[in-house]
Amino acid sequence: MSEEKFRTEEFKVEGEKLIGKIKELLHEGNIRKIIIKDKEGKTVMEVPMTFGIVGLLLAPQLAAIGAVAALLTEATVVVEKEEG
């Protein structure tokens, strides 16, 4: 068995640009989890990304992220990516 390794990256974005940044990150691939935090650092939303989630299956998560973005002026996006 191989041991899976992960790394995290953080991005600060304005609330209105949140959806665009999430879509950009999803196109890069290898994402395991997306965590959205408010400007105080509190986790607002955590979205696990299962292998093969595409298209219409992702639409409900993007709609929820859009609703969160409308409430935030500034957000931090934490992305957990698989290494390898």
C-alpha cells in the first residue's frame, strides 16, 4: 500500500471573486477538499471533492459557494491537494 500525501494552499480572495477562484482551482485538478474561511479565519464551508466529481454533480456545491460568497467581503480559500 502506498501512503497518500497531501499539501495545502491558501488563497485570499474578495467575496465576489470566490466562485471564479474555485472554478480555476478545480480545473487544475488533484483537489481533495476545499475549505472557505471568513476574514476572521472561521471555517464557513468545507467541501470534500470525490474523485470524478464533474459537471452537474458539482453544480449544487457551486451554488452553495455562491451563496456564501454573497455574504463575505473577503475570504480565504484553503485547498487540500494530493501530491504525486
